[in-house]
Amino acid sequence: MTRPVSAYAPRSERKPLYVKVVTQPALHGCWAVNISETGIGLIATPHTPSEGPREGEDVELSFSLPDSGEHIRVRGVVRWRHDASGAVAAMGVSFRAFEEADGVKLARYLASSHLQVVVAFATEQEARAVTTALEGVAKLHFASSPSDAHALVTRGDAACLVVCGQDEEQALALVESLAARRADADPSGAGPPSDLASRIVYCAPAAPERLVALFNAGRIFRALGPSPTREALHHAVLQAGREHGVRTEQWRMALELERSLLRERALSQDLPPAPGGRGGDEVGFRSAAMQRVMELVRLVAPHRVAVLLQGETGTGKEVLARILHRLSGRGDVPLVVQDCGALSETLLESELFGHVKGSFTGAVADHPGLFVLANGGTIFLDEIENTTANLQAKLLRVLETGDVRPVGGTQVRHVDVRVVAASNKDLGEEVRAGRFRADLFYRLNSFTVDIPPLRDRPEDVPELALYFLELFNRTLRRSASGIAPDAVDALRAYAWPGNVRELRNVMERSVLLSRPGEVVSRRLLPPVLGSTLALRNEPGGDGSLRARLERVEREFIREALERHGGVLRRAAVALGMDPVTLGRRVRRHGLWKEDS
């Protein structure tokens, strides 16, 4: 029996997790990178780029949790996938349904997980000192032999290894063997990337020149020497844990950025005509509301004023920002995009303003920052309501003076950047609630454009759907030949809580499911769209809640049977039902003869 994951569950905190994952469809060398209650990040080394699930496809996962040994089985959908150079693939999977009580097991593991620290070769006195120094902030795992230390470090969640003891050769041999093991692991997909390995805090005896060599080679994180103070050990281990988390997030963001840049480059070449046929500089819309929005965008584009785009999630704020940039006269300089809700304050400040080498742990080189990279062009700050008060003050200074100072630096650089900000909340309400700085709000809303939700402009849906169909025909190398009238009716009848983004995802899924030359019909749309239309068009009859639920259930079962070729057992798995129960309901709804 499977337990569904709520579609409206808030995005929970990701925690590092490096364990082997078995997938169906099979994907070679697959490991978890991080996990939350609602999803998991994966890396793999597929034999071919086509191996394993693609974006938008369902996947079944199986893996074990460290320490508890609990086995988790879950079904999910691939939200994004990127096949990087070097035969490495990365993907993000959102959970849909857990097997039996596996969702509870995962939630219990995440709620009780602390910073995991392995302590090797500690004497009784050292063990007591380490326990006192890290009490309440870390979960300790003690290893008395090299094999025990290897097993604990490679089990999947240890962020730090503290090497103790009085045997210098034994301690140094462990450090060297772990480095050698990391170097040999990546090509075969037998382990996670070496950059995500446990940080080593060295508290054993060793010659100073040997420690310097190990530190310069990146094999140890800190060298405290034998019998460090409680404060020094406490600080070093916590800093190791923080740096480990930051590098994990940076690695994930680098893969997502590379994927986004490659996709942007692909989409910029030979795009299909924009819906509405108004030309390449505009997206055409039939609704009066969106025509007014486009008039405002054309009006403000040539002028160097800050623009604030407000609207629900998925209404197309980034699309309008790109149109505005293209019409601004700055189109020869790339538009730089940053989601302010995707990073912590420290990482976001570094991304926007840059940093100098050595300004914080992991800053191994100078980074210019996005404002400098966008000099002469436009920067789009999405979900700006998620920024902190400290960062808002720094953004205000850049907007007012154009001066950017990198983190840890002393030199100021002047930039000429047009700022377009977006929010899915009313920033005026956020100011009144004390969650957003009033001075930054008044600086940003020189020109505000409110974008109406898609449910208020159903006349735009057919053209947008055709636009996405042509787009995904090209990018996915499919040949869907149009949209059937029954599918158009279903698309127009749906309320689109996810707005244009949800419509895009629906059309991407439909094009993926289509056969060569097939017209997209209701059969290829998600069942919920067909159910909405069925309820809306139901003529008279019994309008009771029971009757309506019966009709919705029949529509879901019919769609599942069609998708799985009439195979009852496969349809039952897709619906999370027992096959016997599904068989009874198929007969009750009169679907057996129809689909057999």
C-alpha cells in the first residue's frame, strides 16, 4: 500500500545524504546528494545519455537510511535532469507516494538527524573531551580501527571526521587512504563526488611540514594538534559542518546553473513563433488584461527605471522580464537572472555582489558577482520578498549609487544595471507587515506591473498551449500535430492554480506521451483536467456530492486504464490501489468491456 505525498506540502529543509539509490527505470551509479521530506537530489553515471528517467517522467526509488538501516521505497517524478560533461547526470526528484509507512520513517529520520561526526582512534580521555566539546550539537560515532572509520565515513551522512590518538602513522595512514579512496571512486560511479566527502579535523601528532602538505592538498580541513581545547574543537567541527553544507549546495547550484544555461542557449536558437503572431519581440495574447500588460511593458522598456512585476507564482514574470530586456535597448548584453528564494543570505550576497579569495571558507578564487556580470544590461531578481533586511539594505545602496563592494573586499566598482524585480506577494502588504523595507520598496516600485492569473484570462490558454506544443516538439524532438477540440475545451475549463508554468508542464507531458504525428487529445492530458470538464459539462441529473465523486473516480480510472493499455495491474500501481479493488470498481463503472 502506498501513501501519497501532499501536492501542497511546503518545501522542507534539505539535508546531506550520500547513499546508493536503486532506480526504476534503471540508472547506473546513482547516489543521493541531499534529501528532504518532499524530494531528493541524485547524481549518476549513466552508460548513455538516454539511460534512466527523463524530466517529467515517473521514477521508483529504493535506498537505505544510515544508522537506522531503514529501507525506503518511494515513487516520484523527475522535476529536472541535467547530463553534464564527463558522463555525469544530476536530477531532482519530487516524491509522490511512499510505500506503506516509509514516509513516516523518512520524516522521523530527518527530524532526529543532527550533525554526524565520526571520531577515530580516540583514547578514553580524548573520547570524554570530544563528547563534552560537542554535546548537544553533534551525534558522535566512535571508530577504534581503520576499517571501522572507513565504514562510518562512507555510510552516507558523516559531515566531519575527527582523527585522534597518539599513533602518528596510523592517523596519517587513515587520512591518505580516505583521499585515495575518494580519487578512485568517481569514474565508476561507486561513490559521491570527492568534493562532498567528510571534512577531516586532525587532532593527532604529526610533523608540521606534513600537516602543511596535507592541508595544501585539501586532505584535511583543520589541524588542531593533540589535546585541543574544547572551544577550538567545538568551533572547528561546527565550521566543518557548515562548510560541508555550503559546498554541497554550491555543487548542486552549479549543476542547475549549467543546465539552465544550456537550455537557454538551446531555446534561443530557432524558437517557434510567439503565440498570437505579433512578431518575435512580443508574446501575443487575446485577453484584454494581458494586452494592457504588454502595453505597459512596451511603454516602460526604453526608460532606465526600476520595474516591479507582481503576480501569482507561474504567471510568467520571468518571460515578461526577458521581453522588457529585449525591448530596452540593452538586448546585446545578457539578462542575468537570480532567484532570491533559492539561496541562504550568505550565498545570495556572494552571488549578487561577489567575493574575494579567502573571504570565507570555500572562497578559493575571486568571484565578480552578478551585478558586475550584468553591467550595461539587466538583472532580474525573482522572489525578492524572500531577501533578509540586511541584504535589502545592500540592494538599496546598489540601486541608489550603482556601487558594488564584494564580500570581504575593500574596492568598490561602479556598475550600470537596470533592475527588474518580481514578487508573488503584494510588497505593499509586506511593508505594512514589517517584513520588507519601505525605502527599498519605494525604490523598486517606480513602475509596477500587475500580472493577472491565467484563470482570469481563459481566452489566452489555447494560443499558449499551441506555443508550448511547438516549443516541445522542437526541444523534445516530437511531432505532435495539434490540439484536439476536446483537449482545448478541457484546457479552457481548468482553473490553473499553477498558472502558465502549470500549463507549460501539462503540454510538455502531453507532447512526451504523444505518438508520431498524433493530435493531443484529452487522453494525453492529466486526469484532473478531464474530470474538471466532465463536472462542468454534466447536464442536469444528480448533482449530489456522491454522484459528482463517482464521476470523478470513473474519469480517473478510465484515464489510468488508457495510459497503461488496459492492463489492470499497472493501472492499479499508478493509482496506488489494490488490483482486486480496482477490478471491482472497473466493473461497477462499466469500464471493463470498454477497455478490454
